[in-house]
Amino acid sequence: MSDTLEDLRHQIDGAEDLQSVVQTMKALAATSIGQYEQSVRALSGYYRSVLLALGVCFRQGGAGIGEPPAGRETIDARAVVVFGSDQGLVGRFNETVAEQAIAALA
């Protein structure tokens, strides 16, 4: 009978360990979900800012982009939008992107 009680004690201990692991995983998942939700909210603000900026850049009318200079029928220029990053730890990312864009346009 001691083998049976010992086996039962071992199973109970294993179940308690498993419950502890599951609780830790649930807490970690809840924390991750909160971080992802915060990221989505931040991206929606970023998306709106990009749309507003592009709207200003490509607005038709006035003496801005999309209208030829006085005395000309066409525009001899190109407009390019290049996106970089304002996040840290990206090294020379923005400079590299700019250099490649300039090289591609040359």
C-alpha cells in the first residue's frame, strides 16, 4: 500500500507543479496582451500622422506639389517618400535607407 500512497503523492505533487506553471503562463499571456494592445493604440496614432503628412505632401492645388511652375506645361520632378525609423538601436538604418533611395533615383 505504501507504493500506492507514494505514487498518489507523486501525482498530486506533479499536478500542483503543473498548476503553478499554468498560472505563470496565464499571467505572462495577460501581460503580453496588454503590451500588444498598447502597441496597436500607438500604431493607430502613427498611422493617422502618416496619413495627414502624406495629405499635405500630395495636396492638389495652390503653388505646391502637383502643379507645374509658371510658363511650363509639365513638371520635370519626382516626389519620393522614404520611411525611416525613430526607434533606438537601429544603428545607421536611416542613413542606409536614404543612401539607397538616392542611389536608386540617380
